[in-house]
Amino acid sequence: MTDDEALREALLEITHLRAREAAALREANALLRGIQRMNTAPTPGAALIELLHSIASTMQCDCVAVVHDHDGDALFHPKVGGKLGRILPGAGAQVTKKSRLVLDLALTTWWAQETGPYRSLALVPIAINGEAAAIACFSAMPGSFTKADIALLNRLSELAAQALATQELAERNALLAAVIDGAPLSVTIADATRQDAPLIYVNDAFCRMTGYERREVLGRNCRFVAADPPASPERQRLRRAVETRGTGQFELTNRRRDGSTFNVDLTLYPVVLQGQRHYLVASQTDTTERRAAERERDDARHRMVAALSEASEGFLILDEAGKVVLANAPWRSFFPGAPCGWAEGRQFVDIWADRLIIEGLGRAEATERAAARLAAMRTGRRDHEEVLSDGRVVLLSETGFAGSQCLCVATDVTRLERSKRELALRAAAIEGAQDGIAITNEAGHILYMNSAYLAMFGYDHGEVLGRPWLMLYGTEEADRLQRHAVPLLTSSGSWRGEIPGRHKSGAKIDQELSLTLLRGIGLVCLTRDIGSRKRQEAENLRLREQLHAAQRQEAIGVIAAGVAHDFNNVIAAIAGSATLVAESEEVGEGDRAHARRILTASERAKNLVGRLLDFGKRRSTAKRINVAESLAEASDLIAASVTAAIDVHLEIPDEAVPVVIDSTDFLQIVLNFVINARDAITAANGQITVELVAEADPAAFGTAVIGSARPGTLYSAVTVTDNGSGIDPGRFGAIFEPYISTKGKDGTGLGLAVVAELVREADGIIAIRSTLGEGTVFTVLLPCADQPRSDEPPTGLGAGTRTGAGRGTGAGRDSLADLGEGWKPAERTALNPMTGSAPDLAGRILLVVDDDVEAGAATAAALERMGAEVAQCNDPEDALDAVRDDPEAWDALITDFEMPKLNGGALCAAVHALRRELPCVCVTGRRDVRLSDAPFAAVLTKPVNPSELAATVAAALIRKERVLQ
């Protein structure tokens, strides 16, 4: 490159840089001039005009305008410079969407010459609150603008956008200020950033309302206009809202500048500007006239309510929306609503539906009926009667008026309706009464006789009307009435007695007659046939005497059994010791002879005890009876067993319920349970229910305490239910023990013990279900008659289960089955019934349990002589602990039955739960213990021969070993 070429390039670069600097300087000067002119303008609108002049000067154009897209048309406003029309139709999108440089507008299709005499256009878009707009520069000469002008106009458009936004905001603020200033609603603004929140603005309405001028209130707290006491609730609430800068609505009384007061409704709300400036704005409405009108309305309404409240009729007024306007006191008493009653403003449908729901309807149905009732009230006038829940009758007159409003008037017509009904009811009651009722005139001639009276004496109406009432009696009875009844009627006005009447056929009628004298009318005669009652009383007397005799005999039996048990324990100790002496080789023959005499005396004592038990034992005459009929016949006895404060209900099926049992036993069982239920009831509203169920499932009646259900056996059930104090489930078994009573000195403890024995004899079951504080259900289940008796043993273990002798459950039952039906352990022999040889218990470890120390020692000694190793316990719980510690250590358990804490049956059941195959032999002074009561392998009665005891234990051991093999 030559030096000339390099010099030319350098000059060109310098020229280019100077041009760029000149453009930048032009741009900076244009921006500076625009900002200066905007800042010196007095208003935002003037600032925008000054900026447009600055743009026209900088761009050297004839006209500058802001262009808006107004519904597709180009709208020019504001504008400066030469002539330019306001609207260019259809060109809104052409001149606002993007920057444009038009060298000759005459060549475009959208420019109209009548809009302005211009040929060149430079245009850039601007954003004004989301509106499509632009800055447009026009020149009358073609090609007047360049791309540099577009770039400069882009920078100036930023200032234009700011100026337009400022102008729009100022115009909006000016509009708002004008609206607030001219509004009829009082508006005040307080500076919330200052402690006393002074007023910084009040509008003209506030000044007119209070009489103050702006200069008198600005800078002061608004409390100076308050007329309410500082301690009033509304003032305190307003003060809290101001302090917390909160929102609220308040009803206040203010004071004008002239001292007069007026009422206002004030609404307070906070305003925050730019997150820093806090203001409190309050609007107030003068409510003086409105409140005065409300007070006048309320006074008038109160006067109307007071007047209607004094009326005996009930008044209900509903508005067109179905809401309560007025419901006076009589109306509220007629129709008490729930749960809020007839509160003003509540919907009638809601109140009426609540009442129907309380009466048992569902919500949907109740609402539907209430809506239908309201619709009927609106249709026009209608009158109807309604019976209230308390029995009163009201006549309702319902009227719809003024569109959908309703008026309902309720009048109590109970007395009138009651009089009508009472007359009809009295006539129907007299005619339908089971007792005979007749009315005579003062001369004693019959005026009226009801159907029961006519039927009792066998006459028709025509045969008695007008005839003397003494025609119904024989000569002797009529004379007696004349001598005794008539004088008493004259003196006291009434007479009552039992006197036989004479049937039309001549037959005698046992009746109770009541005569009442009505002065000026005649006689009222009331008669009742007491023939069936006398027959029932005689039958009840017979049953009661029979029952008392049975109860006495059963009580003697229970007492005898208790004495026999204790006496047999003594005999057992004596006989056992004497046997040991008599069989001992170490004792001389003389001493053994004495021992044998003791044994002979012991045997006689045992027989005496047996005769004592036979004396106390009742002879049962069980037969097939219909217990439904027995219960019905005994209803009077059952009712007589309780007090008047207790209701007794009998539920007896219509069909026959056959059971094999002594009828007196059955009655005694039921009466004992009813009397116990009566004694358990302490509440005033006692209830006892006796129910007979023809076929019953024993498992459905609670805990079986006496007896157990036999598979395949059908049972009938008698339940006695009470709402008394209930029984602790832990005492279910104890209450059937003799001398156990919960009645203190008022009880003998024998009643339920006797019942238990009667149920056992009938192969029955006693089940109990009870809750403390709520009541008890006693159930007696008896096998139905005329059904095949099952040979299956009873299921479960009951403390007092009764089954056939020689039968047991568990291991004992299986062993007996192996030995055959004919085996009996009770025969007195010194031989082992399994082997025919002398019993050998050598090496056997046995546990003897007897609460009588001497009897237990005698039993233990007898077993030890047979080679057994014996451990003796006097406490059954100690024996159970011994088995629990090592169940496999023992070969057999020999136990008494009647023991404290745990009887022999319960002990055997507990032991079998630990070791099922352990043989248990019962040696007891009672005669009513059976093999099935535990189950026991055998039951022996004290005093028992030692050899027999040893043989029985040996047999039980052999049976166990066979079963295990």
C-alpha cells in the first residue's frame, strides 16, 4: 500500500468517527433538551407537550404526534407542529406495531392525504400500560428521515413513554380527587405513620356534615368530633382498630361545630403506598334520619307486639321470603320451635322442619313437609284444626296477603273440643266397659243400662227400661238392700258391697255392687262379676299353700344337707381312725374289738344322717305339663309378689310349651327369681319381665351357672328380667350356695340353693346375664317334653351340673366306657375291682385335700397303709398351687367337695385344665354330689371304708393307664 492510500484510509476513518461522535452528541443533546423541558413544565400534560416540541426540533420535522390503536383506527393525540387530522381510518396496526421509515407516504395504500399534507414518516412504537401506541414524526418533503433518525427517535421514545404514563397517572389522580371531593359520602384520610394519626385530607361532604372548614380540621385527630363517651363499646372498638391499623365498621354519634349531634355509620380501612406510607381512610354516612325512622318503627312494632302478646290468640306473620316477622307468646307456646325457636328473621321452613325432626321424621322429609305447609299458607285463606303434642287443639286461620306474605292466627279450642270428645268418650266408655253400669231416676226406675250389665243378667234393653232396679235381685237380697244400702245412700250418698244378683234364668250371680246417689237425678249402679275372681282366689290360695309347704320342706332339706355334711366329716374321722386301729396287727385284740364297736357305731350314725336327709327331702311328682298354661294361671301370684311401684310384664306364647317337671317346682322356681328381682330393684320405676320362649338356644342366654346343655336336646326357656342393681359376674356361682345371701338379715340364703336343686332334678340349666347398675336376666332352660333323650354327656363344666350317676366327662367318661356300663365303685370290698386282688398303691404319690383336718388325716392314713405316698392339704388353693408347680408329680387327687374358697368340683376342673388325665376322686359328706360335677373318676360318701377308698383310687389309676396306652 502506498503512502497516499494509507493517508486516504486514515482520513476516511477519522471522518467516520467524527460522524459517530456527531450522532452521539446529537442524541445526547436531544435527550438533555427533552428532560430539561419536561422538568420545567408545570403539569404532567405540559411536560409531554414540551417533550414533543423537543422531538420536533431535534428531528427537524413539521409535526410530531402520539399515535394510538383505537379499535383498528390510528388516533393522533396529543400532537404539535403542522396540521394533522385526529383519526386515520384502518391504519391502527400499520402505525403502532413496529418501527417504520417511510420515504414517501404517497406511495402507500393506507395513508390519506386529507389526514395531513406530509410525504415522509419516521415512527417507533412505545408501551403505555399495555396499550399499542407509537411516536410519529411527519415531514412535508419526501425522504426527509434516515435510519439514524429512527435510532434517535427510539431513544426519545423512552422519555415519551414516561411522560405519557405520568400524564395518565396525574389525570387519574385528578379524576379520583374530583370524585372524592364531589362525593356525597364523607371521606377523611389520616396519616397512620404518626402517633396521633392526624387528618391530612377531608372532602367537602365532611365539611358539610360537620360544619368545620378544612383549615380547622387538618392536622388534628378526628376524635374532636366524637360525641360518644370515651368508654363506650363502639369508641373502644374504634380506638383498637386505629391502634392496630385495622379494618372495621362502627355506629357512632358525632358532634357538629355548632354543638348538635348526629349519627353516622363509619367504615375504616388502611391504605399502604409503596410499602412505606401508611394511611387510614374513613368514610362516614349520616344515619340520623334512618336511625330515627328505625326507632320509630321499633317503637311501633313493640307497641304492636305488646298488644298482640296480651291477646289469647297466637299470631304469626311471615314476610315474602318466608322469614318470621312476628311470633307472639301464645303462638310460641302453641308451637315451640327447636333449637332456636321462633326468632325473628329465621326461615319458617327451618323452624317447622326442626319441630318435625324432633317428632321423629328424617331431615329430608321434614323439610319437604315444612315447605308444603308454607306453600299452602300462601295460597289464600284456609281454616283447619290441629292437635298439639300436649293434647291441646288449636283452630288455625291462615291467610296469604301482599304477594307471598302470610298471617296465621291460632285460637285454643281445646276446652270446646274436649267437651265434645269427653261426652262422646264417656258414652263410648260406659257402653264399652266390662263392668255393668246403669242409671235410674229418683224413683229407682232404670233409665239406662250398658251392654255389660244386660249381658251379665241376660236381659235386653226393652225388658229393663222403666222397671225398678231391685228386679235384678231375689226377695231376700232386695230386702237386705232396702234395709242396709238405701239408708246409707240417703245419709252418705254411696254404698258398696258384695251381694248376689239374680239372672233372668234364675241363676245366682256373684257380684260386687257399688251404688251412688246423684241428687236430682237418681242412682248410678256399678256391678262387677266376681265369680271368676273368687274361683281364682281359691285356686291361688291352694297353690300358695302348696308352694309354702314345698318351700318349707326344701329349706329343711338344705339345712339337713348342711348338717349332714359337717356330721359326716366327724364320722369320717372317727371311722377312719377306728378302721386303722381295727386292722392294725400291732394293737391287741381287745383294742381292736373296741375299734370294731366304734366302726359299728359310726355305721349307725351314718344311717341316722341318711334318714335325716330322707326326712328333709321332698318327693317330686314330675310329669308332663304345659308351662305356658302354668305361667298364665300363676300371673296373680307373680303380681302379688312385687310392690305396686314395680311393673310386671308377662310374655307368654299362644301355643303349648310341654316340659316334664313338677308343677309346684316350676312355680317355685319362677317365684323365687321374681322375688329376687323385686329385692334387687331400688329405683322408683322398677320393671320385671317374665318371658316364656318355646324353643331356645342355651348359648344365647349368658353364662350357664347351673347345668350344661346336652347336644341334640331342645330346650324351652323362662327368663326373668329386672332393671335392678345387677350382680357381679364373679358371684354368679356363689349366689346358689346355701346360706349365701345379698339381702343381709332379710335373707336366708336358701331360696336360690333350693332353686338350683330343683333345676338339677329337672335336668335343666340356669344361665345369668347381668350388668352392675343396669339389671339382671335369670334364665331357666328346661328340656322340651316328647323328644328323644340324648345319651351324649353335657358340654362344658358347670359347678352344679346334674347328669345320670356313673357318667362323667373328660378322661373319667372314657375310662368308664372301657370298663363297661355295669361297673360301680361304691361296693364295699377290699379287692381291686380291676384285678380282683387287694388294692396295691405302692409307689403312688397321692394328694389329699379336705378342709376338715381330722377327716383328711384319716383319709391320708388309710391310703398310706396301702403303700401310697400321701401329701395332705387343708386349703384347696394350696393343693392347686402344688399341682400347678409340677402337674406330672401326682398320680391322683382325693378331695372333699364342700370347702371354702374353692369347692371340690371347681378344684377338679382347675386341675384338669393343668393335666387332663389326672384322676380325681371325691370323698364328701354330701349325698347330692354326682360324677358329672367335675368330672370325678368316682364319688364316695363319708364315712368311707379305707379299703373301699383304696380300691376306688387303684381302679381310677388303672383306668387312666389304660386310656393313656
